[in-house]
Amino acid sequence: MRKTFFRKYSLSVLLAGLLLFHGCATYQPTLRTGPRPSTWAVQIKNTADVPNLYKITDNIYRSGQPTEKGIAELVDPGSGINIKTFIDLRQFHKNDIPASASQLRVEQVPLYAGQIDAKIIDNAVIKVMKILSEEKNAPFLIHCKYGADRTGLMSAMYRILYQNWSKETAIDEMLNGGYGFHALWTNIIEYIKKADIENLRNEIRQDQPTAR
């Protein structure tokens, strides 16, 4: 059992090291000198309770992991946000839901930022996009631990799949939007570049009552 644990641990460390080396060697963020594009997500707040909170559309927000107090703020109708559905991309954690947020829907779509299996990422993307298609459950918050990498992936795929952005434009926002995307996760960039968009759209449409 100990050998199995250390073997898995060693493989994880090796994978992270390879991704880090590859990321540092290939990822160069674009340094923008002009104004922030008006189509990019707008920052709402960045506090200890609700970190890295941005508004993608009127019904979709992105952030890092909010605290219990932060969750209460986000679901409060008086906040002007009034989140109804959390899409949690973390693997091994659950949100601490306060009593005041008992009606909050929490959708768990666990994903590892270093995932390199495109099929696993496809399945996660399809699930998240199907959740976002249920407008009766809006507004939505997409979040992971920091609101940068996994959240950046899903935000970029939303832009491409539902807003018809080009892959290049969506990647540009993900990398340079100020969300904290880490150079380590070049696998996310490569996934977006190679994603079969039409196939994903067909998968998302399955079992949907109406097209978005």
C-alpha cells in the first residue's frame, strides 16, 4: 500500500514538473498597453470572502473559492448579484453553505487543473455548459479554488461555444484578463486549441429541450 501511494505521488510530482518546465518554456503572456476590451469580464470585487469575482454576462459570474460569509453575500438579493447556482470545479472540497443560502443549487463538476485527458475535460465542459443552459437556475457562479485556471477554462469555453468567440480571442482573455492564470497549465491552452467545437455543441444539445 505504501509503495502504491509513493508511486502515485512520484508520478504526480513528475507530471507537475514536466508541465511547469513546458509552461515556463512556451507560455508568454501578451503585455497589453491599450484599454481593457469591453467584451472581457468586469471585476466586481476581490476580497478575502469573495476573491477574484468577475461578471462574464448578466447571468454568469466567475470567482475563486468564497467563504461561508462570501456565499451569503453572493446569494443575497440585495447584493445585486443574487446567485442561484454554484458550479464548483474543485475536486476534494465542498462549499460551506450558510443557512441563509439554503435554496442555493450547488453543482459539483470536479476537474484537476493538470488534466491532460481531452475526453475527461470534454465531459466536464459538456456538463458545465448544460448547467449554464438552464436559464431558470441563473444567475450562475463558476468557481474553483482561485478562479483562475479551471474557471478560466470553463469561461473560455462558454465564450467559444455560446458566444461564438474564436479560440484565439477566448484564450487571450483567459491569459491576459487579470484572473491569475498560471503558466504551469499549458495543457488547458492546448485543450482549447484542439477542442472539437462542433462535436461539443452537438453533445451539449443532446437532451436539451430548446437550443440556446
